[in-house]
Amino acid sequence: MHVLNIPVSPDVLARWAEWLAPPMQPFFLSEAEATAFDLPTLVYAEWNPSPELRDTFALWGLSAAAHRVSLLSEADWNGLSLSVRRQLLRLQIAYGRGNLPRAKAFADLLPEPQRGRFVWWSSMLTPEIVARAVSAESLACQREQVPDAVWQAAEALLPRARALAGTFAGGSGPNCFGTVMAAAGIAGAELEWMQRDPFEAFLAARTRSGGKDDRPGTLLVWRGAGGQVEHAAVTLGGDWALHKPSQSWMTPRVVLPTRALIRAYRTPGHRLERHRLN
């Protein structure tokens, strides 16, 4: 099966299904709501989810008001009244929990009709559903449309770009900074949750200011408030560029037309600067 124009094995799809619908799913509540619903809960700060679950449920965007978490199985969920399930769903949306898809986006694939937002459970998932859920997180990779001459011209500055393009990481963590550094030949960088400081050190050591979008080796670097680096991509030449949209397991390393990539990442308050690889 292909996901975002990238071949994916059945084993990988099965692993994704476990991250998309773990056996015990989190539902976030305030202290008062935890008491009112009379569900078993623990203090959110004491829960230790994996990086993959952090990204599946968008825990980095969770409201500070969600002090407690209730971990429910599919049987637990089905044992709740319809009214309680709807109330819990409304609260999860309000608190910013991710992984609450809209029924209309999957209506043709769901075994049973759903309404509005709903919760994934393992019994609902097929490879086709998993593929569609992951596909919603990124633009499709256009690696195969890049002329061979472009790859060859980029190889001197970006010796690993071609091998990285159109690949998924093994889990959450690997991000845009590591992808750019690995494309430029830094061994193992594509496997790390690369932080800002080592990326800034890479910029200082391996680049100089400027660059052209139609040439290989121009780093596109977005900075936010206070000049903090927020995202990075690298041009391949011929108006193509490579990036990884986020550290999430759902986002692959994709090749896009450079202007399309820049438009896709346009974010209020961020400014784009260019650096040229030495």
C-alpha cells in the first residue's frame, strides 16, 4: 500500500494502528469534572505516555485546565451511556486533545455510521482507514517527479537527500532539523529529535547567509518570536525542496515544489530566511 505516495508495509500499518488506537485511550478532565463523572483518573502530570502517543493525541497543545486523565478501554467506553460519551467528547475537543476525527472524512470506510467527531478503537481500523488518517497530516510526496538530473546535481551538497526523500521515520521524534542535517551528510541526524542548539551550531558551521530557491543546498529557515528557529527545509534544485513537517510519526520526509512547501508552512508571526550550504 502507498501512503502519501510512499510504499508502506503491512507491519508498519499495523504499528501505526496501535498508535492511532491504543488499548487504553486518554480522556482529560478538570478536578471537578473527574469527580462529577466518577471515572477512575490519575493526575495528568503522573501519566507517562510514549512520544508516539504524545503526538497522536496532540498533548503539546493540551489545555492547562486538564489536570486529570482517565484511561479507558474500548469496553469501558462502550459501557458508558451515550450522553456521557458525548459530554466527554465535547470536553476533549475543548481541551485540545487530538485524534478525534470527523465522521464525514471516513464515512465510506467505517464499518458502522458515526456522527460528528468520534474516537478510534482498534476494532474499527482497517489498513485503508489507517492510511487515510495518516494521509491527512501532510502533503503527498512528489519524489518520483524530480528529474534524475536534479538529484545528481544535488548530490555533492546533499549526499543523503535522495535516500531520505519519501521515507517515514520509525516513530515520533525525528524532525525537520535532523532531516536537513542528515540530507547534508550528518550521520544519524535523521534518527534524532534534533533540538535547536545543535541545529543552530550546524547553521553556523556549515552555511552562510543567502541562497536561491532554484539551486541545491539553500536552507529555508523559519524563525518565530525572538528569533527562535521553528522549522527548516532544504532545496534540491530545479524548484524542488525536502522537509519533514513535524516530529510526529505521521509525517514523512517529503519532496514538494519549493513554492508549495513555503506556502504550506506559512505561519503568522514566522519569518523566512535563507542560508547557503558551504
